[in-house]
Amino acid sequence: MNYEIQNGYVILPKNDQIIIEKKNVYIVNGKITFQKKNQTADRVIDATNKIILPALTNAHHHIYSTLAKGVPCDVPFQNFLGNLKNLWWTLDHSLNKDDMILSTAIAMKNAIENGVTTIFDHHISGYTQNALSDIAEVFDNYGVSGTVAFEISDRNGELFFEESLLENIRFAKLQKGKKIQGMIGLHASFTLSDKSLQKIADTTEDFPIHVHIAEDEFDAIQCQKKYGKSLIERFDNFGLLRKNSLLIHCSNLTKNDLIILQNRDVFIVQAVDSNMNNGLNIGNISQFISSKIKTTVGTDGMHSSTMKALKNSMIFTKYLNKNCDIGYPEMEALFLNNYKLKNAFGLEIGIFEGEIADIAIFDYEPTTPFNTEQFLGHLIFGVSESRCQYVIKNNEILLDNYQITKNIYEDYFANATEISKKMFARFAKNKGRY
């Protein structure tokens, strides 16, 4: 299929600058071109004055949390550890293959509806064997790219640790260089012993890690008390701050941690919606970015809208720093790093000449001047509040005039209530496990 997209504002994230150009976009045999040449369009899309973005990235998702809505957990949690034990750790051990296929299918549809086609997922479930391949198959069927990792920790015993580690290694080797890749998923410092970290370091080659860092003060305090070093120092000592690793949250770092990270080719991923929901500290995005540490956003399973995460992160950094004069540089960096993360894993941005198409068209039509200089104001207060109308990846339309085009896993959607009831029953049986 060949497409002609007419009269839209094309957003081009070039290195450290965002360029705006109003022009037609042509997708010929799945690739972007701005020259009409002699091709005949199978489909013409009128995008007059609308916004044509390279599709967005969710840099940290927990797709396994999709079926958590209404789960019968015990409250109050008292603190963050109580939240983990009574809800999330009980939930993840209750999930089976059917739950995960349904969860992933729901997450894929939600992501595409929000203009997101690349997801970095951090997974755990009650089963390990081929779990990442099960999820990746659903990614692929919906045309979504990204990475998947299985959370490794000591909390489920030595056998589950070994199985989780092997699943990460198997999948990462199998998917190396593909559009859906593997990372090494670690839970957090406080659930991994030195012995476990050493084994991970020794067996996982140079695959990047995907790990929660200092989400709660407890994690940082425990690490300093038990090991006499900070979280970043601890992971660095094991050589785990590998190129393109994702360090999630980073809410309670030291000055020395920032110095170390300035010299490591990693990404910090903030999840401000989740941190606020859990009543936790939130890392200072403005400080990370001014320290030249690549920082972007994820949703941490709270929702599937990268736009929402971007806007909320920008607003919160103003609040956190009690400074109304910051925000635009932070938003620009978060936005650009969203695409740099794709490139870091060998995925094309999807909007430049000759690239495989990966675009989202948002229905925002600016009523004030819209150009390179004014873009961020429109992104924050206009585009982020608009709906995604079309998503095109390669030669497929994934979202067509607000409607998902792929009608797959319909049997799972039809039986979603029954699948969830069974999972809720397993959840009830697992209460008190931790």
C-alpha cells in the first residue's frame, strides 16, 4: 500500500533540535519520502494543519498490570513495601499465559490509540518458560516494536530466580537486532543479593539492564546500610550500568550518583504519574537533564499515554523546583530522548527520508503561529491534549480515523471478564504469600 498524507505539519526531531515543516508525506512500499515522483497513492489522507509526529515511545511499561483494575487487594498498604507485597507481588504471581496474552492485547490497542508504537516492557508473571516470547508475539501481531524483559529478584526463591534469569538470556539472544528485543530485567537493589547480582553480571553478556532504582527511599537506605554504598555505586561495581540500560524512577539519588551517571551511556526513565499515585518522591528531571543525563518518560503501567507522561513530567518539575521559568528545556529533552531511545536500540525514528514509516497523526489544528520556535508551547498545551487520529507503521495503518484496524485476539476480549475472574480467584489464594 502507498499513502499520500497531505498538508500536515511534520515534526522532525533532528539530534538536539525539533524542526517543523509543513509539507506532504508519501509512504511508498512502507518507506518515507517527501517526493511524489510517479507513484500512485492507494490512500490519500487529508491532514491539513494537523500534526504528523514520529510515533512515540513508552520507555517503561508494566503490561502485566493491565488486569489489576478492581483486583481485591487488602488495604491500607501502610507503606510502599506493603503496596508491593499486598498488591503487585501477589498479582504478578497470579498471572498465567491467558492473562498475559489478554493484558498485552489490551495494552497494544491502548498504546496505538495514543500514538505509541514502541514499548519497553518490564514483565513478571507466575510462569517463566517462553513468557517473553508470548508477549513479543502479541507485540508483533499488532505491529508494535520495543523490548521485553523478565523481572529477576530473590523474593520467589532460588529456582524462580534461575528460571527468570534464563528466560531473559534466552529471549535476548534470540531477538538480538530485531524490532522486538530483549533486555535483562531486574526488580531492584533491595530484592537482589550480591551473589545474585554477580551471577547476573557473569551470565548476561553485555545486554542492557532494565531496573527500578530508588523508587522509594527504603531502597536507597537499605542499600547504604547493608552494603555501605549507594544504589548507583552498587550496580556500577558489578558492571551493570551497561550501554543503553534503563534506570527507572531514580527518585532518591546522591550527588555522587549523578556524577557516575554522567559518565555512563544510560537512560533515566521517569514515571511521575506512578510515583505520585504511590505517594513517593519524584526524581528531579531538571537536575538530571542539566547534568547531561539522558532522561525520558514511561508510564509504569498506570496508563498507555506517553503524551500524558510527558506533560505531567514537565509540569511537576516546575512544581518540584518551585520555578515557573523552567519546563520548556526539560520538555524538549524528554521529547527528543524519546526518539534517541528508539535509535539506541537500532529502531528508526520513522519520519525521515528513506526510513520505514512509523508515524502518528494527531488531530490538533493550531490557531496561532506554528513553527520551530513555537512548537513546545503547542506540544505542551495543545498537541498533548488532542487525540491521535491515525497511526501508520511500515505499510500498515494501525489506527484509522481513531479506530484500531487489527481485529485479533477477539476470543480473549470476548472472555475478558471470565479470564479476569479466574485470575482474581488465584490472587485471593495467593494473599499472605509475602
